[in-house]
Amino acid sequence: MSKRLFSGIQPSGNLHLGNYLGAIQNWVKLQDEYEAIFCVVDLHAITVPQDPVELRKKIIEVAKIYLAAGIDPKKSTMFVQSHISEHTQLAWILSTLTKITELERMTQFKDKSQKDGKEGIGAGLLTYPTLMAADILLYDTAVVPVGEDQVQHIELTRVLARRFNEKFGETFVIPESIVGKKSARIMGLDDPTKKMSKSAASEYNYIALTDDAETVRKKIKKAVTDSGSEIVYSDSKPALKNLLNIFALLYDKKLEAIAEEYAGKNYSDFKNGLAEVIINFLSPFQERLKNISDEEVLAVLRAGAEKVKPLAREKMHQVFDKIGLISY
Ligand code: TYM
């Protein structure tokens, strides 16, 4: 049997090209190689305030995005995190093995708590990585394809799995992250020193997967560039490097070939080309997205939950047994 793969996205904010290139594009390729499970991690989304009406819409939209991007429910399993209560059960147990300092060290937590102060954020933001560890460890996951920002959480997952195994005996598989080379960190269009982010203050930071052609052209036109006018891939030109990466990943072409195509041309020619490449990807994607009904996606999610539930139950029986709780 092939190895298990698990990954997920939070149904919060607007999903963007960073989410697609950093995660979903790789998932679509990897689903042929692994026994893949893709989760809509709604319980992670509520670690920051969400409007209930919007949240429900977003959960369905994220699942539709998986399908429209090419996740095939005949090959892979898709479900919603909150439908499998074992996730929160295992998260609690793992939190009893996690040190507060380990959680406080997480970059994502540090960023959020620095921004809003510890009084301004919920405890869920601190314990968030134990829920993510539970997501992964429940299913004997071997690999977790993610963007670079999630690697630290997977490192902690590995630490917790080892700690549990050492204390109570072999129970969890130690997972590994899979991170794309060029897609690990897609940067903001308005600031190439920060990652493209769902929670960015300005919508000029990202291209949303639901942006129309006009919006894409406008945002790419406004994207910051570096000094000089030559189209070259270089660390000294971080803004251009990011745009070239996006171009290459969507166009499925080598960077050298793109640089050659634009040799002697200027930034504005390159940006026009890039906008069209993005639109050529987004238009058919959005067409597929539009044609997926709520009923269809809910049926896929229901079937997915039914498939993973016995796996989660079985793992929790093992965990109960090991730590001295009584299975029911
Ligand atoms: P989330 O929802 O923030 O992001 C979803 C995926 O998109 C990747 N990503 C990026 N990749 C490249 N460049 C970017 N600018 C960029 N922004 C986001 C993320 O790395 C991620 O792969 N905690 C996770 C969700 C989660 C999860 C899990 C993932 C919960 N449980 C178990 C894997 C396994 C998160 O907040 O991702």
C-alpha cells in the first residue's frame, strides 16, 4: 500500500496564488503517488474571529477549490476537520505533552501576539500547533506537503510524536514535510520581503484565486519591482524573482526560458505577459469552480468523513490504551 499524505488549508480570508502554488498545485501531482487526505481545517480558522455566515460559505468554497484545482475524489479523500471529533480529542492529549515555551516559540504565534498583544488573542492561537499535530498524527501520515511557513509546525509535530512514542510505546508515524523549491514562499506583490498572505492588510498583496481578469491586470501592474530594467532572476532583485517564480510555476516553463523570452524587453512587457499567464490559469479554474454545486461538494465531504472516521477511531483506541484511558 502506498504511504499516506495529509494536508489542509484554513477556510479563512481569500485563498491566493501562494496557497495554490505552495500547496494545492503540489497536492494534485502527489495524489497519484500517495494515499492522499485533504482536509478543510475549519477549527483552525476559528482561532481568530470569523463571521458565522461567511465561515460556512468559506468551508464549502475551499472544498470546491480543491476539486476545481484537480483534486480527484476518486483518488483522494477530502473532509472537514470538525466532522471528525477525534482531531480535538487527540489535540487535547497532545497539549498535555507540549511545553508552553514550545508553543510560544512558533513564528506564527509570535507574529500574531506581537501584533495584537497577548491580551488581544485567544488561547487557541497558542495551542493551534497541537491541533495541527493531531490532524497529521491521527492518520499515520508519512508526508505533509506545505509551504515553508508551516514547516516549523511539522517539526513540532515530529517532536510530539517522538515524545509520545518514547513515553508510551510506538504509536505514531513520524511525518516529513514536502516543500516545493520555487513554490515554498510566494512573496507579497506589494512587499517582496513578506509572504503573500490571506490576512494581508492590502488586497494588492495577493492575487486571489477568485480575482477576475481586470483585477489581475490591475494588481500585477501595481506590483512593486526592483531598480534597473533588465529581466533577470537574481537574489538582488527579490520582487522580480518572485514574479518570475510565479510565472514559471503557472506556465510550467524553466526560468531561463522565460528570461530569454523577455531578453531586451522591459518590466511592463514582462508584467503584461505575467498577467496573461495568470489569467490563462485562473479563467478555466474559475469556470470549473462555478460549475461545482454545493450538493456535489457536500457529498464528497460526507463520503470523505465516512472514510477517515474508522481510521481516526482506531488510532484513538490505541492512544487510549497506551495512556491508560478506558476505550468505549
Ligand atoms: P494556511 O491555511 O495558512 O495555508 C495553506 C497552505 O498554503 C501555504 N501557503 C503558502 N505557500 C507559499 N507561499 C505563500 N505565501 C503561502 N501562504 C500559504 C501554507 O504553507 C499551507 O501549506 N496550519 C495550516 C493548516 C493546517 C495544516 C494541517 C496543514 C492545519 N492542519 C495539517 C498541513 C497539515 C495553515 O494555517 O495553512
